[in-house]
Amino acid sequence: MVPHRPFSRAADSDAGPSRATLLTRIWTEIGGDQSTLREAIPVLNHVGSVPLPARTATGELALASTAAAALAAGQGIAHLDPDRIAAAYQSDRVLTIDGSPPPVWSPLSGFWPAADGWIRTHGNYPHHARALLSALRLSPDADRDEVSATLASLPREEAVRRITSHGGLAVSVQHERPEADARLRATPLIDVARHGDAPAADRSPADPSSPLTGVRVLDLTRVIAGPVCTRTLALLGADVLRIDAPALPELPWQHLDTGHGKRSAILDARDPAMSELLATADVVVLGYRPASLERLGLAPDALVERYPGLIVAQLSAWGADHPERAGFDSLVQAESGIALIEGRDGAPGALPAQALDHSSGYLLAAAVMTLLARRAVAGGSWIARTSLRRVAAELLGMPRATAPTGSAVDPSRHVARFDVDGVSLVTAAPAIPGTAFAAPHAWGSDAPHW
């Protein structure tokens, strides 16, 4: 085993050591074969820089995360294309539906000056937008100017308290906290543990180009990170069934951006059919708040106890220490200090992609694949966990530049084209070399069974 060594933060450092160290840590934590890693590191250090210009090492994080997934899939990394990785991470900028880009950001999502600093809100989902306006005592049709004027009159902590107490989503924009981040980096980036015994279950396919053929994956995730994980597993041949609750419709564009190769069904988590799906699944991927999963009887520990041999991959925004707290990539960037690092002239900014989301998805997918291989030999039930906040701490510990470095790629050069129920869809091509997406199914269009 290679011991965990946090990165030191240094300006304008060479990229090579950070990517190799990060991939070594990832691969060791998920139990990957060490001879595979030794062969991969020299190759990785000759891959070009991923063009995601930022002060933080966003491109290096993206490269190590996708390299881990490619290695776990047995695809190798010699043909990793940095431009294609950048396009995959910026998929929301590539996406067009019948020739038009979707409205990715709601008018109520963004940075707002408060009386004593900045806050960041997330209002993409209608119920979050309604909660935000209600919290500020504004009418349901209030515009950005009214929201801005109200927030400018409030201290930022008071604004955040009001919004979150009404079920909305907001955080105070904070400076980085090196000691807190160092404590997070002393914990695993992907926490993997065996839970109980179960017979070995080998699902080795005949076709190495589709290494997950025959593996059943139950997808209980939303938004970006979890769906990127399950989209990657579907890309590699897994039978992925995404389940959404009847009362929680997904944003249509968001599903088309991350639903490739999956079936999509609507089912209440308390329906007996959910137990039938779980009993015959190989993998469950969870992306809801830990406390919500607990209330539904879907907490990882409960699942592996009821269904021996199950592999559970869990993603949350803030980690297991904050089970009730909801969040998104943009909010974690704001509160962790990334937004102020990437800003200018005192105003906060953002990473060039939802990189915490995408990296978390690839990291969890890599963990799932190595755990399938371990289960085939040693059996057992397994749980893998990470969080957007833990990934943010990793990024904050990597070498940093004094100004955004490199030039951006035109993501529209790396696309996949589909027809989904008569809708013309253009999305980003997969980041893993030698693979091709299957078209997304329309959201909720499938039956809830394997």
C-alpha cells in the first residue's frame, strides 16, 4: 500500500508529479492492481494538459479521475485525449436539443452581493426557486433585480439562514480554510470498505471491449455527479436502470446530458418493486442526502446487510458528517474557497466546468469497477463513498497557478449525435478512449424492472 501524502500547495508548479501522485492515491484506495498502476504512470506523465484554464489544477484533477476510470475498465490510458476530456467536463456547453442550447442556469442561480459579502444560490429546480423567493418574502414572479435588492440589504449569514430554513439552497462565499482542508485530505478521497461476507460473484464478460456486460446497476442519483458515474458504467456495458420518485421530476436537459445508455423509470422507493430490484442488483449508486436515504431505508449499511454481495457507491455534496445538508457543485465551490480563488477584483468566480461533479462521478465509477473485480475473487459486500466537498479539498491541495493557465478548447469538436423520440440531440462524446455512448432513453419512459 502507498501511504497517503497530502499535496503541498505551490504556485506555477510542474503538473507531472501531481497527476501521478493523485492517480496513485486513487488507485491504491480503490484496491486496483499495482502492476497496472506501475505501467500506467509513465504513460500518464506523457499525456498533455487538459485545457480547463483555472488557477486551481482543474485539468489535472480531470485527467487523474478519467484515467482511473479508464484503467479500471481495462481500456488503458495511452489514447486519452485531453481535449476530449475537457469537452466531456463541459458537457453542458456542448448540449443542444433540436439545435438550441438549453437554459442551463436559472435566473435565481448565481452569486449575489449581500450587505457584508457574497452568497451563492442554486435555483435551477422549480421547488428551490420557489423556496428562495418565499424566504425573501418576494412574489413568485419576482425578477433578479428584486432578489438582488433584497439580498443586498441582508447580512450574508442571515440571507443564507432564511433561504435554507425555507428549503432553498444558498451558501456564504468563503475563503479557503487550509487546516480544515488538510484534515479532509488526511481521509480517503474514495473511502472503500468491505461489509460482511458473501460468495464470490464473477460477471466476467466474453467481450473485453464491454467489460460490464451482465452487471446490473440500480441508479438512485440526480443532477450530475451520480449520473456521470452510472453513465460511465453504462458506457462500458452495464445494464443501468435509473429510478426517480414520482414527485421529483428531473430537468429535461439535465437527463439528456447524463442519461446515455441507461433506462429510466419512475418508482416510489417504498414500493415493493424496489426491493425486488435491489435483491437482483449487483451495484447500487446513491446520490441523495444521507439522511434522506436513512429515512427511506436505503442507507448503505442497511442495504448491504439486507442484500449480501451488493456493491454500494455513495455520493453526497458535503459528506457523511452533514447528512441533512443538500448541495450542488457550485455551492461547494463557493463555500470551500474555490470561488474566491477563481474570482477577480474581489468578486467570486467559478471553475471552467462542474469539475467536482464530473470528477466524483469518474472516481466512483472506477471504484465500482475495481470492487466488481474484487468481489469476483473474494466475495463480500462493499461500500465506496466520496463527496463533492472531499474532492474540493483535494483540488485545493494540488499545485496552483497565480493566474488561469492554458487556452480553452472548443468543446463542440468532440460530440455525439442522437435522435431521442424525434428530438435531435448533440452531447459531449465520452472521455474514455475507444468507447461510444448509446442514446439516452426519454426520462421516465421505461418500466421499473430489469
